[in-house]
Amino acid sequence: MIYIIDDDLEMAKCLARYLRPEETKLFPNALEAINVIDEDAPKLIFLDVLLDGPDAFTFLNELVSYENTSQIPVVIVTSLDLKLPALPAYGIKRVLKKDTLTPEEVRACLSLI
């Protein structure tokens, strides 16, 4: 299972189409994802930073605070200028820029599983 957490439904659908659509779950906010993560833990998470409700870093703090979810690889998908070297403590493996990402870059993230 791959989680895509993004309040932009069109972006989330686009990411799912580039991946394995039948293996993705879309969430419009971090709270909905956290509420089901124990029941159906993902192997990979694509996460927008600016979300309605709790933001990505609130979600990441929650994720890394539990042993059963702390090792899930996370790919940040954002329009912000984030630098990966500052983010590994959160389990972030890659940062993709929304305005320049390609299907190949998205699919390459499957190697993190």
C-alpha cells in the first residue's frame, strides 16, 4: 500500500496514476491518514507539506514517534524549496518539486519500498 496525502485532489490522482493506482490510498489531510495507519500501514508515503489541518511536520512527528511506523519511507511532494539534508530525521528519503516532477521521478520512488 502507498499513501498519498495531499489536499490537492488532482495532484494526488496524478501521483497515483504514475504509481500503482490499485495499491494507492488518497488522503486529503494528515489526520485521516493517521487514523487508519495502524490498520493498513503503507510501504511508502507521498506527503504534501502544506495541508489543511495538521501540516506535514506534525504528521511526521507522529509517524516517527511509533516503532511500527517510524521506518516507513516518506517522499515530500511540495512547491516549497526544501533541502533533503535537513530532513532525514523525519524519514524523508526524497523531495519532489510539484512544478517540475516527472512520471519517471515519481516511479523511481518505488525503489524505496
